[in-house]
Amino acid sequence: KTGIFTGEHERFLRENPKGNILKVGDFNATPDSHELQFLLGEQAPVRFIDNLTDSILASVDAPKWRINHILPNANMQTELIEGSLQVKYSFDKTTQRQLLDHLPLVTKFVAKGY
């Protein structure tokens, strides 16, 4: 699956080398999975960056999985507002843990040079 997307990412950046690419969602892939390592690796044709840190995860009570991701490419990383990535709580933590098996994430970017 990752090969198909990589070809599209490379095409986007050939058309606009300074272009932003943002991969967001429930990938059903943990940080140590082959798919995520392929996107995040130094040798990846288009490199994405995982900004979800242990300190952000510390705010969550014993998450079972970390499969939701917000991954900007290297170009877009400079537009990420530092400290804005967080787990989104729509309910109190106990209710959210009972209702959801995912960690909804939010972050903010600022458009530069447009």
C-alpha cells in the first residue's frame, strides 16, 4: 500500500518541490510497524515526521494503541505550531476511554509564504 502513495507523493513534489503533504488519520499502524517506518525513515522518497511525543501521550490514561497519526512532510513541518499537537477530548477522560478505542488528535499549522 505504501508504494502507491509514495509514487503520488513524489509526483506532487516534482510538480511543486516546496509543496506540503499532510497524512492524517487512523492508519491502523503502530509507530513500529513497517508502514510507519517506511514513511518516517531517513531513506523514504518523501519523508514524513511524527510529532506525537511521549509527553503528549502521558496525558492519556493507558492508551491501548497508537494508530492515529498526523504526519506532515518535511516541507510542512516548519509550519507546525510548536506545542499545538494534542489529544482531543470531547468528553471527560473516563467517558472518552469507554466510547473510543482511538486517540483523536488535533494540531495547528500556520501557512508561510502564501
